[in-house]
Amino acid sequence: MNLIFWSSESDDDRRDTQVGSWLGELDPGRDDATYWMRFHRDVVDGSRFELARRRQAAELTVVGVVSSWSRTLVPVALAAAAAAGIMLAQPRLDQVEPPILVEDVLTMGLGDPMPALFVDDEEGGLLLASEIY
């Protein structure tokens, strides 16, 4: 079979015929007239189970989906509520420790900060003066 790709210009007709013959070589059904019918049958047979599953899933309703979720969701919600109730039932401590700040973690164990003095010079720059003991 020789495929012809039509174009608007008559000069390209020969080139389109040549491209069509090249692409015709790639056609797996070129030498077998029933290739594409068999291919279609094999693909549909191979997807039979997936198609049946999708057909069954299409029959689900909102009530059916909610009831299937409730089998998992209700026990998890009950466990979360029980854990929250246990946490709320425990007595509070009178002494609440203050939270640790990032600045405290970064300077922990360093001692007092080094005294520094920032001075503007005449040229508009900034000078840093510090004493090291």
C-alpha cells in the first residue's frame, strides 16, 4: 500500500509520495491483511479484566464510597480521640519550662558576648572595634 500525504503545493506531491512509501515500510500490517484486526482483538482480550474492574467501579455510588472509607476511617478517628482524651486528662504541671530559643542554642556554652563598638568613619564606611581578653 502506498500512502500519499497531500499538500497544497503541486511541487511537493512527489516528495509526499516518497515519504508515504517510506512510512509504508514501517506498517506492520503491510504484508498481512488481517494484522490490525488480530491486533485489536488481542489488545481487547488482554484488557478484559481491567475493563471489567472499571465497569464495576463505575457502578459505585457516593454512599458506597463513604461506607467503604468508614471501615478504615472510623477506627482511626476513635483512636485519635482516645489519645487526645488521655493527653487532656493528665494533670498540668505548675512549673512550665520556657521554650528554648534559637539564639540560646547558638550561644550556649560560649560565655558572655564580646564587647564591640561600631563607629562611622568620615568616608561613610563602618568600623568595628572590639576588645579581646
